[in-house]
Amino acid sequence: MDVDVFVTQPIPQPGLDLLARAHPGFRINTEERVLEHSELLERVRGAAGILALLTDRVDAEVLDAAGPQLRIVANMAAGFDNIDLREASARGVMVTNTPGVLTDATADLAWALLFAVARRVPEAERFLRAGRFRCWGPLLFLGADVTGRTLGVVGAGRIGSAVARRARGFDMKVLYCNRSPRPGLETGLGVRKVPLEELLGEADFVSLHLPLTPETRHLIDARALALMKPTAFLVNTGRGPLVDEAALVEALAAGRLAGAALDVFEREPEVHPGLLARDDVVLTPHIGSATTSARARMAVMAAGNLVAGLRGERPPNLLGGETWEKKRPRE
Ligand code: GLV
């Protein structure tokens, strides 16, 4: 009999097609909404494989609710802070993610946000749509230069590095901080690894590309914001809790920062009312990887990981390989 597979929400068709070929009887929540935690506990019961999204909190309770036959949780996201990896590993459950396929899409969005906030694009558009554009004005919507300025990339993994590489096209100086040096990035002139404090003090644009961990939560707090130039902008396409939103609102209100562009939030889908109220803040609903092709590739990758794991193979994007070694089927 086919093993039970549960998909927590509709995902792009190529991923579903792949799943259907291997597990034609897979179950899916067909509603386009995040299941309540209690519903998730109910729906995962009996599953050997769960295809989860970053909005699903897969904790010890969910792992236990699924039952001891659970072998793999395939997350359709690069980030996996929604999954308790330690609890999964303790139960011999494999966890996978979808790195690489959303790098360009997310780096592109970081740049879109950077430009949007620097040149006040959403604010200017709101003005026009409100019928307030009477004529060209020498003082109308003056923004900040991007070309030739300094970009600070915090976290130079795949996405951070892709963001940094794009800065070449705008003749920018690039500072980055990362645990380990990225020699590949430093081939261009003006790309330098610096401590976070130095980056914050020098950059005109600070873009965040770190995973969310207990160490990176609120990395950008009141103290970090105070180090930034009052003319600088903060861009976040990583994870919301990297930034202390209350401290950000305070810094903006006090004129200690020029603006912020955020795709991710501390308590999604809630957005701090202090951010919603400000024109110097650009807000998008966590769409970093939202291109048709990136999402299709994420779906295929997540489904491929799940199918491989259930077949007893090592999934290509396995996190923390020790679990697999432990559960590896005997030859
Ligand atoms: C999106 O936020 C992802 O982690 O894939």
C-alpha cells in the first residue's frame, strides 16, 4: 500500500505532478490558507511525508501528532526556522529545504525594494492615483541616489552574495559581513568583509540576508539602528524577527533613519501599525521568491526531496545529514 503523504496547501502544479506520479493518493489541504495549528495536528495524522510551507509551524506536537511512521518533512522554502530541526532529528525525521532555486528572485526583490524606498516609488504612485499630480515640480518627490553609494549586505550566503553582485551594475561600494569570508565576492573593487558595526556605520543601504536563529533574532535592534546613518535605508527580505520592529518605528519617527523597505515581518501576517502609518516605509507581503518559475522550481524541489526520502534515498537537500545516516535502510 502507498504511504501517506500530506501537503499543507496548494503549491505550483509541477510539484503536485511529481508527487502524484510517486504517491497518487497524496492528501492535500486544498484551501489557500494556513491551517490553524490544531488543524495541522489533525491533518498530519498518519503521514509518512509532509510537504510543508514556511507558514506551518512544525514543532514537537506536530511531529508527534503525525505518528512514528513519519519519515520526512519537506519544506518548500529556503529558510526552515518554522521547523524544529532538533525535535525532528530526535525522532529520526528528515527535514529538507529548497535552496538555490529562489536566489535570483529574492535578490531581485531586495533590489526592487531598495529602489522603491530610495526613489519613493510607492509613495509617488499613491500620490498620482489620488489625482494629486498637477504638473512636474522641481521639488516633487526628491529621493536618494543609489548609484555610487555604499551597500551593506548582512549575511553573504547565496542570496546575500547575489544581492552584492548586482551592486556592480550601479557602481556601488559593497561591504558585507558573514561568518566566513567569501573570496569569490571580493574579486570586484570595493567589496570588503567588515564587522557588523562598521557596516552599519558606513552603508547607505543595509540589506539583510541571514537565516533566523536564536542568535540572529533582533540583530537589528535599537543599538544597531543607532549605528546607522540618519540618511541610510534598511531593506529586509530575510526574516521579520531579524529586526526589532518597535525599535525601527522609533528610529524612523525620530529621524534617525531615512526609510525602510520590508518584505518580511516580526509577526506575519501582522504588520506593526507604526510601519503601516509611515510613507518612508515600503511594505510587501513576503513575496521574495514569488516569481512563477522560482515557485515552480521550489515546488518541484520540495516534492523531489519528499519522494526521494520516502523511497529510502538521501534527499538532495537534506538538512543535518546525521538523521539520515541513523535511519538509513540496511542494505
Ligand atoms: C522564503 O522566505 C524562503 O525561505 O524560501
